[in-house]
Amino acid sequence: MLIKSLLLDSPKQVKSSLHTPYKSNQVLSCYLLDLGSLPRMKMKASPILTTLFAAAVGFFIGVSFPVDVTPKLQCGILPWSSCFSHSTMLGRLWGAPFRNSSSRTPNVTSSAPSVEVATATNTEEGSERRLPPGIVVSESDLHLRRLWGSPTQDSPARKYLLALAVGYGERANVNATVHKFLDNFDIVLFHYDGRTTEWDIEFKWSKKVTHVSARKQTKWWFAKRFLHPSIVVPYDYVFVWDEDLGIDNFAAEPYLDIVRRHGLEISQPGLDTTNGLAPTYYITARKNGSEMHKTDAGGEHCSDVHKRPCSGFVEVMAPVFSRDAWRCVWHMIQTDFVHAWGLDSNFWRCVDDPEEQIGVVDAQYLVHHAVPTLEGQGEKEKGGRLQVKARQYEEMFAFRSRVSRADNEVANRTSIQN
């Protein structure tokens, strides 16, 4: 019997018997069946061996009836620790003495329980997952609220948002623009000259709009930091405009009626060619007698409807975005760039069908005065305006390079997967 062999046989024989390919439950059965013969055995072993034998029997009896009574703790002391359970510990200790040489190769078809280790993962959800879902508010707006009264009686956020980068020197034109948007619009002014309090003194509406100030920054720098998609969720459309636009022939609500009717996700008002600066791109010029247009193809400067800027194009000076389109455009704005030159050439990426969902509204049009306010914000001792212009071109070329590299990475991954 196995127990007698362990006690009475030679060490060599014991070693041989232990390496016999018994299953663990068979070995335990042999131990238990032989317990009744213990009193009748003539113990020839030393007291030390008897003690070791008793300890071994107690161990095998204990692990045969595992009960999970210990908490699952992070046990960094042991090399296999990380919320281990009794099954992992037992698996390591139980199998080792009875494992033959062939069992050292992992058996991928084994039905033994696997250990799932809880690790921190980098997901879109942040620390707010610790909160009960009913209290989490992941969206906001730029609507001003009172310090008094019941929150339930506050006026709600407006349907649309106007964002303007402004300097105090252009306050007359900004005042005219704001008056076109007071109804149904929340308004945020991005001050690039640091002057904000003067507006409250001169214009009554100033106390009803949001002011954000950072010296010598462009509207795209502000937009990246203060027009996050979660902030503009309440707004159906977002106007991200320059301050130097003449709007005598523009009305916001009729403009949006045309945008909705033609399914435009990204748009701009047409530019008046009889006044102000001539348009840089002919597609943005207002067409007389037209409500809106989506292409300049077939004209003198554009022969291919599928090439930008012949279609699917608006400029950065006065774009209007749907909520969904802005979410995409916001992610394309580069944090380390301030001028965003070249961004408008890639607006088409943020709609499903650029030739149908990007257009110019002719019935509501603007005059572009082209006041170079920010170009004068450079350091005069280092070139002033020329210095600013040099950075604009550097950013444009760098942005093109990043877009091209990103496109190539996608193309390479696609070819590998196929």
C-alpha cells in the first residue's frame, strides 16, 4: 500500500512511487483508505517521519474540501499574486508533486478554471464611473445663469451659438453683428486683446454674453479650448466667425431655414463681390439670383466638380457647422497651431457627402472687410506682421504633412488587414 511504502520503503523506492502518474484524487483516496490501518501498523519510522506524515495527511484532507473563507486581497508578496483564489493556489501546489515531464507543456484545451486579473484599462470613461449614473452630467453649454431664484425657473440654453474672436478696436462692427444674433442665440466673445470691461460700459448686451480673454490668440485657439463638443451639444448650429464681416444683408433665422431645407451640414454665407475684399476662392462668391450653391464647377476657374475648392468647400472666416459636423471639425483642430490655415480644405472629411452637404448660401450674404487685426499682434522687433505671416504658412504646410501622414497610416493598416 502507498502509505506503507512511504513509511517503510527505501528513499529510492519512495521517490519512484511519487513519480507514478497517479491522478491527484486517486492518490488522496489511497491515503484516506489506509488511515484505518494506522493503529495496526508497526511503526518503524522515526518520530520525525511520523510527524511529517501526519502533517501531509492533514494538508491533503484540508485541500480536498476547499472553502473560500479569506478575502480576495492584493497579495504582492507572492510572485503569482493578484487577487488569487483558492483554485489558483491549489492548482500550483497540488499539481507540482505529481506532474510528470510531459505536463510541463501548457495544455491549451484544459478545462481548468482560468484566472481573470482585474487591471486598470484606458477607456473613454474616466473617474466619473465611480459615480451613480443618475448624477453624471457629461454635457454643458455657454448659457449664463442667475445667482438667485430657482434653477428650474432659469431660461434654457438657446438653440444656436455664435462665437466671435474680437478686439476692442472693431467694436462697432462687432456690435452690428451681435444685434443680428440676439434672438435665439447664445453668444461668446473671444477677446484677443485682453480688453473686456470696456464692452460692458459701452454696450448693454455685453452683460448678457459670455466673455473669454487670452491675449494674442486666434478664434481657432479659443475654439479648441472652449468649444469642446460636449459644450456645444445643446446648439443645433455653431457659427465660428471673424469680427470683420459686414452683415447688412444677412439674417440668421432665414439663413438657417435655407441650410435645413438643403441639408447642409457645413455652410457659409456668400461673399459680396461688389464690395469689400474679392473672395480668395470663387466658390464662396455670391451668385446673383440664387438661393444657394454647392459648386463652382464649369466656371472659368473650376472645371471639375469633384475637386476642391470647386465643391465641398467653405472658408474659415465665416463657417457655420451643424452639431455633428462641429464635433468632427473640433477633433481636427491642432492644439499646437493657432491660425488653422488649411483646416477649411479638409472640412469635407466631416460630412458623408461633401458635394451635397457643404454649400454657400447666396440669399443671405456678407461683405468681407479683411481687417488684418491679428497680423499686427506680432513682435515688432522680430518682424511684426511678416513674422505672423511666416507662422501662418509654416502651420499650413505642417498641417498638410500631418493629414497626409495620417491618411497613409490608415491606408497601410487597411492593406495589411486585407
